Amino acid sequence: MADKRGAKEAQKNAELDEFDLEVEKNEKALKKQKKKSIAKIYESDSSNDVKPQTSKKPSKRSKRTDSDDESVIEAPKKKVAKKSKKAADSDDERPKKKTTKKRSKIEAEPDVESEEDVKPKKKVASKKSDEPTTSKKKNQKQSIPPSQNPKIQIPTKTKKLNEKKNAPAVDQSSEVKDSEHPFPFFYEGKTYYCKSLPPNFQQQWDGICEMRKGKNAPVDSMGAGILADKNESPEVQRFQNLISIIISAQTADERTAQAMGNLKNYGLNIQNMIDIDIDKLASLIKPCNNNNNKAKYIRETAQILLERYDGDVPRSKADIMTLPGCGEKVTNLAMWCCWGENVGLAIDTHMERIFYRLRWTNERKRDKQIKEIQAWMPKIMWPDSNTKIVGFGQTICESRSPKCTQCLITSTCRYYQEQF
């Protein structure tokens, strides 16, 4: 776009230069015509005045010539002015026609222009000066949010789109085999039929369950969903679960458990989180990453829950998504830990890595992985897959140095085949 603008400006400048040259030529021609007309008039007048003069009276002639010269000089000035106007009007009509075709912005010289030619140019200038104001007004109208503009009926559409986006995912599996669900999968003593399955999925899942029998991963004892104080009321437990999930983002389970211990010792409830000093709150959750931002999220979340939801966590995915620090993963996990509702996969960094290594998806981005895997994985597996696969990633299938010698499914692993 910058190159196109530069090219247009260069063309405009070239046209202006050409017109300036034409104006200069016309000025020179006018000056020559003025000089010639003045010379002719002066010669004709001087010849008529010189004849009656005689050589006998030189003194009178000299006196008379002084006065006569003044009259002679004044007369041609008047005649020249009249003729110069006519000549200017006749000679300048041509370049004026060219200016209207080429460039309306160019201003001719005041000596050549008439009053009628100046007026439309002033109007054009006023229009140009008004253009930025109109564009500002347009921008102001566009900047108004749709909810404040009664003429725009976008809010209803956006609500429907948000409802579809934040709606719980639908189970794509079936307990009955049919043409749409031909692929069987055995899970916890029951057979489910799926629309599609990755190769070796049953073998891989059974191997992960075998390796996770010991439950020796940090997620089993310090996971974000099990850190709430069971002696508190159900409302307080739901609030504590939500806060633990919010501060667990991009933080190891050990550090999350340490920060939650500090908060519970202080008194982790809605009113205390509203009254606490923000710096004090940030120091309590200092073991977590981004503790300053998360402290703001905690205070704002507590205020919203108290004002809008009677001090309790809302039982809606769309409502939780509006809270500070709550994305797709936090919301799906919070709905399961707070209300026991299975609304979607809660994919973290361990699941993202293992899904790709086991060829359950060829996508690397989390949002695309969620859509692809939820399309074929039975919904009943989603909560269990979180703890099973996260623990598998924490103990064996680590990011930098996976323990492939202890893994039971290396024959179907993308990483193992590429490395060894």
C-alpha cells in the first residue's frame, strides 16, 4: 500500500511540474506582448505629439515635453491595462481548461485570474478542509459499540455466536454400532463406538493406564482440582477450586500447591480476597508465575462473583469464560471440579505434547487439538484423560528427556521413531 501511495504522489508531482512550466511560458508570452503593445502605443503617441514642435522654441518645447511626457506616459498605462486584461483573459483560457481536466488543486497567479475563477477554488478548498472532519465523524460512529447503538441489531447475532462457541461439546461417540460409528473402543468394561479413531489408539490408551496405576505423579496429590479445603462450605470449596485453577496456569503443580497453602492459611474466601491489599495478595501467590497479574484476577473475580452471582461460582461455561484469567482450559476444568459437569477437554502443555507424539493429532496448537480430538474421543473419557495423560507426561513422557526405556508404547510413538 505504501508503494502505491508513493507512485500516486509521484504522478501528481509530475503533473504539477508540467503545469508550472506551462504557466511560466504563458507569463513570458504575456510580458512580451505587454512590452510590444506599450512600445507601439508610445511610438504612435510620440510621433503625433512631435510634429507640431519647432526648433525655434527649444525652451518652451523642453518645458512642454516635460508635461506632455507625463500625459503620454499616463495614457499608455491606461490602455495597456485594458489590453492586458483582455489579453490575459484570452490567453489564459487554454491553461484553465487544462487545469480543470488535470488538476483542480492548482492555483493560478492572481494577475491572470478573475474574481469568478477564484470563488469556485475557495469552495473546493473549503470542501477539502471539511473532508477530515467528516472522516472523523465516520470514525466516531464506527467506534460506538453495537450494544449502545439501537439501529444496529448485531448483539443478538453475537450472543448466538458466543453461545455456540461457549456451549458444551457434544459427545460424538455412541454405545450402539451403526454406519456413522463403526470403530469400537473398550473403556472401563464397556464398549463405545466412534466415528473415527487414530491408529493404535486402544493399545496406546491401555499402555498409559498400565503405567499410571501407581498414581505417583504430582497431579495425583497436588492437582489444581483437589486443593480446596473439604471442611469449608460447598460455595467456598467451589471458589477455592476456581482460584487454584486460575493460578495453576503455566505453573507446576508443586508451586500451585504452595501458593494455595499460603492463601488458605490467610483465609481463602470471597470477602477476604476483596479486602486484602493487592501487594499482600501477590506475595502470597509468589510461587506461581505471573503472580502480579494473577493477584488482580483473584480480586476482580471475587468482586464479580459477589456482585453478580451471590458469592458463588456460576454454573455456566459462558459465564465462567467472562471471568478474568479464565480461558478454555481453565473453564472446562473449573466446570468439572466445581460442578462435576463435563463440557470439554482441559488440555495443558503435557497433553498438547503427548497428543502430537502419539499421532492422535497432527496439530500443534491447542485450540485446534481440542476440536479435532473432541470430534472422535468418547466424551466419558475427557475428565479421566486429563489426569491420566498429565501424570504420564510428568513421570515418563517428559518434554526434554523422556524416559523411553520405561515406556510401554514406544513402538507407536512418533518421537521414539524419529529419535531412535
